[in-house]
Amino acid sequence: MSKENFLQSSIGKKLVMGITGLFLITFLIVHVGCNSCIFVNDGGVLFNKVAHFMAHNILIRIMEVVLFAGIFIHMIQALILTLHNNKARPVKYAVTDGKANSKWYSRSMGVLGSLLLIFFVVHWANFWIPTKVAVFTGTEHDTFAHMKEVFANPVFVAIYMVGVISLCYHLLHGFPSAFQTLGLNHRKYTPLIKKIGTIFSIVVCLLFAAMPITMYLGIIK
């Protein structure tokens, strides 16, 4: 099988999904680590320093391009796989009970992915675009003050909660699935990977959720 044919195959598509998924998981670790600087509660001094470094570092800006490519490829492959699976099984099996063999969020990755896409658009509009406008125009941007302004609005706080919850369930399925797709499936190590994935999903999403909530309640000043 040629390289092109392999990438077009179901296995190839799943492999791409696994690789891009692990890349996005790595990004989440960096992103939540940087954003967690607000919990120092020093008026945004440390957070703004980190945000300024991330916005002006050429390597980070290059990685942003890779990140957007990874997100785009991940979403497209997910859509292709969903359509392919639906086409391959137009009629649901009468005997097999999917609910008995998988978690509900494993069967709802399409819905969760759609909610995440909406969340990403809102997030980029609120934070990524204003930051990039400031970078390209050479103006100072107080990212911390902007966060406080956005999260003073309960509507945006609610949108972020829906996004974070969707992300959590998406990770609960996606984290172990990425390793399994890459062939790292062993009766000794797979349970450990699932436990690490569960802890990772909950901790990361709790941190993300705590940011808008603490700002809205005035705990972070």
C-alpha cells in the first residue's frame, strides 16, 4: 500500500487522529500552565509577562500555525471518519447494544466536537484575535484586564463552562484512544493510561473552569 493510499484508509485516518490528538493534548498542558498564572493573584503581573512572551516569541508564533493546522486536520479527519462509519453501517445492529459496550461520551464525540468548535470560535474572538491585533499593530495589550472584562459577563462564563465540560468528556475518550490508535495497547499498561487520562482530563478542565468562575466572583483581582 502506498503512502497516499495508507493515509486515505480507515487505519491511516485514525493514526492521523491519534497523532494530532496527542499534539493537542501537549498544547493543553502548555496553555493551562500559562493561564494558571492568574491564580498567583498579583493583579495580573505574572500572567501578562507570560502572555507577552508567548505573543512575541517567534517560535511560539510558528507553533501557533502548527497548532491551527493540527486542530483543522483533527476536525476534518473526525468528520470523515464519522461519515465513513455511518456509511459503512447505515442500519444500526439490532442485537448489539452500544450502550452496554461504551460510555455515552464515547458515542457522542461528534456532538462534543461540535460544541468545542463553537467554543473555540468564541474563545479565539475574545482573546486570540485581540492579542494578535495588538502584536501586529505594535500596541500594548493588557490581557489580564481583558480577561476580567470578558468574564464579568455571565453569558461568556456560561459558554466557557459548556466548552470546558465538552472538553473534559472529549478528553476522557480521546486521551486513551490516541494511545490505542498508535498501537500502545497492552493489558498491563492500558489501564494505567486510562487512569492517567482520567486524572489529566479532570485536573486540566477544573483549572480551565476555575479561571472564569474566580474572575466572575471577584476572587482573582
